[in-house]
Amino acid sequence: MGSGAGDRGWAERRPVLFPFLLSLFCPALSEPLRYRIPEEMPEGSVVGNLAKDLGLSVRELPTRKLRVSSEKPYFTVSAERGELLVSGRLDREQICGKKPVCALEFEAVAEKPLNFYHVNVEIEDINDHPPKFMQNSFELQISESTKPEARFILGSAHDADIGTNSLQNYQLSPNDHFLLVNKEKLDGSKYPELVLKMPLDREEQKSYHLTLTALDGGDPPLSSTAQIQVLVTDANDNPPVFSQELYRVGLPENVFPGTTVLRVMATDQDEGVNAEITFSFTEAGQTTQFDLNSTTGEITTRNTLDFEEVKEYSIVLEARDGGGMIAQCTVEIQVLDVNDNIPEVIFQSLTDVIMEDTRLGTYIALLKVRDKDSGDNGEVTCKLEGEVPFKLLTYSRNTYKLVTDGVLDREQTPEYNVTITATDRGKPPLSSSTTITLRVTDVNDNAPVFQQPAYLVHVPENNPPGASITQVSASDPDLGPNGQVSYSIVASDLEPRALSSYVSVSAHSGVVFAQRAFDHEQLRAFELTLQARDQGSPALSANVSLRVLVGDRNDNAPRVLYPALGPDGSALFDTVPRAAQPGYLVTKVVAVDADSGHNAWLSYHVLQASEPGLFSLGLRTGEVRTARALGDRDAARQRLLVAVRDGGQPPLSATATLLLVFADSLQEALPDLSESPKPSDPQAELQFYLVVALALISVLFLLAVILAVALRLRRPSSPTTWGCFQPGLCVKSGPVVPPNYSEGTLPYSYNLCVAQAGKTEFNFLKCNEQLSSGQDILCGDSSGALFPLCSSGESTSHPETLTTQAPPNTDWRFSQAQRPGTSGSQNGDETGTWPNNQFDTEMLQAMILASASEAADGSSTLGAGAGTMGLSARYGPQFTLQHVPDYRQNVYIPGSNATLTNAAGKRDGKTPAGGNGNKKKSGKKEKK
């Protein structure tokens, strides 16, 4: 393994301590592993067991992947045994030249975990180069007059080896006139000097042939020889003399070719030709870098110098005069280092992928810096340029580790251009920069974000099913599946089963579709919770609320609540006192609209009138008032056709027919009603049936009278039996008008008995429901007075009511402020203002229907407060008759001049002259 047994033993014993040291200094060694081997070892030779010295077992080698990281492939590692092997020629002289110590430094790299180990292999010199002379023969001219002890420098030999293997001494072949002296220069090189022992005599011997041998110190030693021919010349008494025996000069390595190094001086005391001096190099090899002017002795540079290659030059100059005498001197040129080498950055390992969630201090790359200069010019520092989330850590001498030093965010910076600058300490300093691109790999660290915090959509009702109503959009800055967003509905205020029949959302585009046509009257608004979810693992999501407001369209026509039609579709009539003054409130048209806003803002218009100037109609209130007093030429029977229009575009409308009869009592109005045209043949048949029915009723009546008399004679003390047979013809019948409250009819029932000598019409109407317990049955006489005839469970006699007409009950009157109106007008303003918002409009419509239903179930009484109709208890005191139409003003008592009013005030401040009118069927003839 080495050049000798002793060396081999040192190389094998030295690394034995490293396994112990590895346990203390892992994962990296502060001191390198050192090996020593001789040069010129054959390829495949074992330098040492690197794995064993590093503390690695043979079983770990496949996974640790132990290898050598170096610039030149001098060594390699055996994959089977972990041995360090020679992989190239190791020529010490070629690698290190004359350096006293020749060592190759490199790094051993082991993975999983990643470790770096410094290795130092010192290459020992072997004696593989013999000394060599530059010339095989030398010619030396010596004058015969030269005195003994004169010295002559001979050409020296060169040995590429170092140490004991280098040139050690010179030997001269035996002779009587000359001897050899070994001399040593400042750099340690040796050269021979020839010394004259005795005077020469040209006449005796003109020349001498000597052999000069150069020997090294190897074992065995190597040598080479050169022939010296000494010519004895005629006498030249004075040889040339140099001003200095040794010249020393320092020269920067960056000087240009042709620069003067120095000028040597020599003198000769002879005259003539013997005083002419010429200069020359004694060795031909020294002429490659320098030139010498043979006349002036000026030395100049021929080529550029490089301190990193040769640090010092030693040149021997010779001065020869014309007589052949010579003198020699030595010139030593020291090359000064200049900072002319830029530092280099070499990456030994680099991570390919960097995740954006990488922790701080994660290893990224390992790099090494190198500068060929020496001293401060070769000291290098590294730094990172710019603001980057990385930093450099010193790993070992001239080795750095690049690690993360901040949070990485691919969405903000997908890649980093990391620039590493290496700067030496020279003056001026030199630097170089190397840029690497580090790409950050995406992770799912961003949840989708909606473009709006909440969505509000207005959708008109009656929309086409399947149409898009809006689109939600969410963005995710991540890449690939981490940024792909899908949409879904996760919650709603609708029933879960009905949700799919209302709306759906596209999972890819976020478009929300209506699955059905919306109806504003059934569904005003609903709210959805939409979710945007990415495709990462784990997936991230975000929610947003979507409120859908269903807008109203004018798709509902107004509905007339009053006046209502009779069961057979005929219009009912109202009576008006003949003495009614202008402005007298005759009746009121009440209508509602299921729409909202302007679509439900109603206006009232007269389409047809028997007397156009006799009545006026409130535009917004629907109140029918007398415009002037009744004239003599005016007909007692009037007909008004009223149109109710809403405020939609285009507007929808409904019509109502009002039959008004001017009369002071119901009996007075009957003849006017009988003046209708004679009926057609079907009406004659009806009259026949009525006569037959009247005859049957008369028979039944006689039977009932006989039965009653018999019972009275049997029990004369029972007044209850005759309770219903007081003077005046009375018949207990059902309600005149069926209580169909949903159609706007009045929630009150009356039993009417009319007896008159003239024509009388009896209308027998069937009731849909029985009278409630305790409801009185009112009977009237021929004068129009009303009295309670029978109550449920008892009979009461009222003889006084048959002779005296009951005065009007002033407690039942309504004030002008309490009269109904759809717009809630208090002062009868013809241009009443509709509520400003949709909520008030809807509440007004709901309360109109609620008041009718409330009166139907008997929960609202006529005396339940000043115009509240029982709404204050249900909706609060703020909801009074100023908000709700009062249907009580449309209730009239047949055959009486009494009107249902409130005691708070009389209508319009006037006392009516006659009855307030009564609902009566028109278009039928009265029967006696």
C-alpha cells in the first residue's frame, strides 16, 4: 500500500483512532482523516478502509452511498467494502512540484443522513527521477596565469524529487590540478564549484578532460554525468568583477512582458579586448521567462509571471571579458502575489424541491469557495444578496451550508433567485457572484375566498324555471388540485326536502339556478349558505350567505270586498236618505290587492252613473258621497259602476256595481225596487211557485195557530208559549246573506219580519251556519221599529215596541275618522298616501282579512273600544281603525232609521233624516 514497510504501517495505524473520535464529533469532523501513501501507486491500490475509519459498517454502505467529492478523480470508494482506492496516476512532481509537503484534500460524502468528512491524503516522494544536467558537456577556459584557489562555477544539475531523494552532492573525476566544492543556494539547491589546486602551464598541457557526476540521496541513489573540457589560454591577468555576488529583487506577478527586472554591473581592469565584457545566462532553461542584454546586463521579463505556479526564480549570470576570463553572480527574483484571482463558488450538493411549509433551518445546499491567491488575497467570505428567506452557515473551512431562514409562501413568491457573493480580502478586493434558482412547491395552505362577504339577489316572481339567478365566485391562490374550487349548498332556511325543488348550484361555475317559478305572495325571501371547497388534502373550505329576495310583479288584480254580490250573483242595494246633504257618506267601496308596493296602491274611478253629478267617489278612499241634494227630477233609484285599479304597469282592475235607492225607510224603498221591468217567462214560473209556497205556508201557519191556542188553553199560565205570537207578523228566518267572510260580506246576521198592507217581498235565504248561543232575533213592525223577538232558550214579550218606534241608538255611531278606507285616511283626503314600505302594505292587507275573520267568530263587538274592532288586543294599540277598513259602517238595520255608529261622534256631525239604508236584493218583484 505504501513505498515501504514503515510507511505502510504508519498509514494503516494512523486512522485507528478515528472510529473513537467519530462518536464525539459526528456528523462532521473538525479534523480531516489523514492518509499517507507513496506516489506512483497503481490504479486500484487500497489507500485505507474509509468506511471503517468513519465508523460505518459494511451493511450501511448501500444506503449511505459513501462517495468522494473532489475536483479531480484521483480516488474512489469501493461500494462493497468501503475502501479508499487509487483511481488515477499519482505523480507527486506533476501534482505538487517542489512543495515540501504534497497533500490532496477532498470530501467524503455520506447520505441519509447527509454528512461530509474531510480527507487528507499526503503523497510521499519516491526516488523516481535522477539528477539531470542542462548540458551534457561544459567548456571552461582558464588562463595559465590563474592563481591557485581560483574558483569556477560549473553548471548545476536538477532533480525533480525532494528531500533525501533530491540532488545531494557532486563528484569530480580524480586529477591533479582541480578539486570540486559543493555549494548551496538560499533556496536549498546545490551547485558545484571547480577549484584550481596548482598553477597551469599551457605549454605542458593545453586542455584537461574531467567528468562531473551528480548524485541524489535515494536508496539506491541515482546519478547523471556531464563532461568538462578545460582549455588553458594565454594570460589575462584581471578577470571581470560583479558589483554584487548576489542580486535579490521582488517582482509583482502582474507585470507586463518586457518589464525591466534589474541591471547587473561588472568591471574589468584590463584594457582592450580583455576589458570588453559580455553577459550571458549560464543555464539555457532560465531563458524561458527572462531576457538578458549581453552588453548592458539588463534583465527583462519575457512572459507573464504567475505566483500560483512559480514563486521564486534563481538565475546565474556570467560576465566574460575579451581574454576569456569570466565571473559569475546569482540573481534571485521573488514573485510577489497580487490579488489577481477571483474567488470561485462551487456547489457540492443542491436540493431540487423546496416545500413552502419547510421549517426554519432546513438544509438546502452545500457549497465551497476557493481562491488561488495566498495570504489575505486568498481569504474569502461569503454572503447572500438581497432580502431572501435563506442564510449561510459556516460548515468548515471554506465550506458553507445554505439553510432556510424565513417562512416560504409560494403564492407570494413562487421562486427565489439566490445570489451568493464570494469576496476575498485583497486590496482591492475581488469578488464573484453565483445565482441559483430555487423553486417553491405548493401545499394546500390557502382556503377559497369569496369575492363578496355576502350576496344579495333580487329575483322577480314568475321567473322561468331553470334560469340563472346569480353566480358566486371564489378564488384559491394554490396550484393544481389545491386551487380547484367546487361549490355546494350546505344550509338554508327552507325545508331540506324542499330545497332541491327551489334552487341548485353548479359545482364548477358557481351559477345558482332557480328550479321553479317563485311566487312573491307565498315566498318573499329565503337565505342559502354556499360553500366553496378546494381539492387539496386535507381540503379547505369557506362559506358565504346568499339571500334571495323575490320581487313583486303585478300579477294579482284587485278584489272587491264590499259591496259583495248576492248568492245568485245579483248586486245588493243601499238606501240613501232623501234629505241627505252634499258630502253625505253613502257607502264605501272596499277592495284589496294581494300584490305589494305600487302594485297594490288602489285607486277608485266611476265608469258609469245614472246621474253623473249626483255622487262623488274618493280616488284613494273609495268613499261614495252625495255631491248635491236630491232634486225633484232625479230618479229615486241610482246605479254606479265603479272600477278599482292598482298602480302596476300595466295596471289591473276590478269592477263593482252599486245600487242606491233614495228612501227614508225600507218600506218606502220597496216600491221603487218593484218598478223593475217585468220578468220574462221563467220569472212567471217562479211567481207561480212562490204563490203555491205561500199557500202552503198559510196552511202551516193556521195549523200552528190552532196548535198554539190548544196549548195555551191547556196551560194558560205559561207566557213563554205566546212569546213568539205577539202583535205583528213575525217569522223567524235564517240570515239574509250567507256569512261568506272570505268574499268580503258582512259578519252579521239578522232575522227580519215585515208586515205592510202594501206590496211586500219576502226573501227566504238559507244560512250556512246556525246562530250562536244567545243571539237575539230582531223583528220589525210596519213602522220600521225593531225589537228582539226570541232568544236562544227563552221568549220575551215586548208589547211596548209594537206601539212605539224605538229611537236611534246614538252609541252605535261611528265618527268620520273611523270610517273605513284602504289607505288609512283620517280626513277623507282624496289623494291619500299609500304606506311607504312593503312591510306596512302587507300588514295592512293581512289585518283587513284578519278583522273580517275576527268579526265572523264573534270575538269583536261593536262596543269594544273607540274604533279598534278588537285589533288592539291582537296587534297592539298602534293598530286602530285608522289602519284597518271598518266594515261596520256597511251594516244597516232594515225598517229602522238607526245606524251603527260610535258614541264618540255623529257621522259628519249631522243627524240623519231617515234610515241609513239596507242591503236588499234587486231585480226581483215583491209579492204581497
